[in-house]
Amino acid sequence: MKRFHTVLLAAGAVLLALAGCNKKPAPYGDFDNKVYIDQNTNVTTMLVKQSSTDAEHSFHAATPKPVEGEVKLLFEADESLVADYNRLFGDEAAMLPASYYSIENAETSIAAGSTRSADVTVRFRELGTLDTESLHVLPVTMRSAEGIAVLESARTLYYVLRGAAIINVVADLEDSNYIAFDKVLDGQSASCAVLNDMQAVTMEALVRCSDYVLEPGIKSVMGIEGHCLIRISDNGLAPNQLQVVLPTSYGGGTNFTEASTCLIPANEWTHIAVTCDVAAGRVVVYINGEVVLDKSGNSFSAINLGQPKNDAQGKAHYFNIGYSYTSGRELHGEVCEVRVWNVVRTQEEIASNVYEVDPASEGLVAYWKCDEGAGDTIRDHTGNGNNGTANSALKWNSVSLPESSTEAN
């Protein structure tokens, strides 16, 4: 036993002696200081569609430990690296034409005693004119670094531009979820005004409802209970029958539907649009751009979606997407492209703009694309600030809309 203790003590002495020889303690260790592009991935994919305009991406260079003197850096686009990208990733990309990008602050540096350069920004422009049928790539590489070695595995970034569908992600209002607006469309906020006292209105939504057998009952699309509401089914109606509620001049709301034509299929993307001309007393309902109901001679009152409506019991009902009156009437489906206009849109305008409209369009007073892809806030793209909030954590689904005939089948 005494001999065993002696061996342990001797081994410990050797370890202490070796530790004392280490002249480069943590955190730097014994390695060369190399410069590299400090980014989690060297491939950034950008989805491009006809409505795309400008975009920008920034990055910086870094070193593991402070540099002794200033390190000058130069970044450039390098067409010769397209072949490397195609070989590495099995693609057949072409170089992005020079007219679509510029590199700002391409000549930068890491100051003495620092570990980080200023940002380099790649600006993309007029992407909507790019041929989206082809795959493009922009390799941006660190062409030179004065007085320091470059980490080759982190020398180049590849910006990959792929053609995209118009709609790529949508909100899934599963588990009785919905989008609430009681914090903004409360009748008090300044942003409410654009949705009040409307003498004309067009309401649109693109939805895919779940199975009506598995999820029976009323499905609310959007609106305010007892005032102005788009919903599917009601007492005495078929499970997939669309019904529209509009305010009358004599109080309350009047229901509009047509048993043979106002039908919303399950598990299919369907565009719903309702127009109301208050002065003319006319309401028109469209499904996928086709007229399914057209009734005139009604007596309507102004439409107010920016303030709550009190029921007979004094309960306030607010504008929502996917909810009305009480639990159990949620949409139970996916939704996107929800819009409110203060004008009557024509059939041609409705049918031609199912998947997207310009947020700056005349008469567009609320536009919820529901394409955030993360978080629980649904942004109003008109800039009016009437953002919605999910009642519970949102599920986001990847889609490709419009669907091709192959995908639809």
C-alpha cells in the first residue's frame, strides 16, 4: 500500500510540472489567430417572388483573440466560386447578375486590439424582375486579409436565390385558437378610426377548414358577433354553408346565405369575399372569385369593425379572426390573406388578387397576411397598426400557394 501511494505522488508531481510549462492558458490556448466570417451558416437562402423588391444581409469578420495591429480586409463577389457551390450542394445555380446586388463597406478592417470588423452589407434590389424559374447564387468571399491567415472553411458566404410561391407559410388556428384585436380595435385607440363608419366594405380571407365531421358546429372566419360577421354554418344550415351577417338600419344584424351555392369545401384552400354597399343596400358574396349570392334592396347601416358591439346582456364583442361570441365557434383551420377595404371591390379585382395585394392599395384599411412564420403577433401590413394577437401559441404551417394542379390532386 505504501508503494502505491508513492506512485500516485510521483504521477501528481509529473502532472504539476507539465501544467507549469503551459505558457498560453485559457481562453486562447495554443493555436494560430485566423480571421473568419462570423456567421452560423455559410449558405443563406432567399425566396424570391414577383412581389419581392429590395433586401439586405450584413455580416462581419472576427478573430478568436485580439489582433496586434490593424488587419485590412477586402470582400468581393466571386463568380468562379459558383462551380464550387454547385459541386458542394448538387445544384445547378447561375451567378446572380451584377445589376441585382451591391456590396457596401467591402473594404473594412479589424482595429488593433479588437476581434471584430465593422459590418459588410450585401444589398439586393429589384428582385421581382429576376427570373424565378432559375436558381441563382451570389458567392461573397474574403478576397484578402493583410498580415493574418484566413480560416478557409469560413472564408465565403453563398446567397442562394430561389423562386418561391406567393404564399409560403400560414397560420394554423388549431386547438380552438384565434386572433384577437381587443387591445387595438377597442373603440378608443386612434387606429380604430380607419375601420369605423364604413359606408362600403369588402372583406376577404383565404381559408382551409378542417373536416366538418371531425369539427362540427359554427366556424367563425372574421368579424363581430351581431354586427358584421363571416361564419360557416349556423342553426338549420349545412355544416359547410357560408353565412354573412351585416348591420341593418333598424338595429341588429341580418343573415345572408344561399343553401345551394354558399358552400365551403373541407380541406381545400378557398377564397371568401363579401362586399357591401350601404347606400345601395347591396351585398355580394364570392367564393373563389365566383358570385354565389347577390342581393339588393336591403337597408344597411354603417359598418364599424373598430369598436366592440354590446349584446343584450351587456357583453362586449370585439373583432376577431377565427372566433365569435363564445368558445366552440372557432375556425379550426388555416388562414391567411385577411383583408378589409372601405370600398366595394369588383369581381375582377377580387378574382385577380386572391393570393396577394399591394399593402398601399387605395381603400385597403386592414391587411393581415398571417405569414409571420413565428411568434404570436399578426401584423397589419397597411401600416395602420391594428396588429392582432393569438389567443394561444400559434402553429405555423409551410405551404406553396397557389397550388399547382399536381399538388391539388
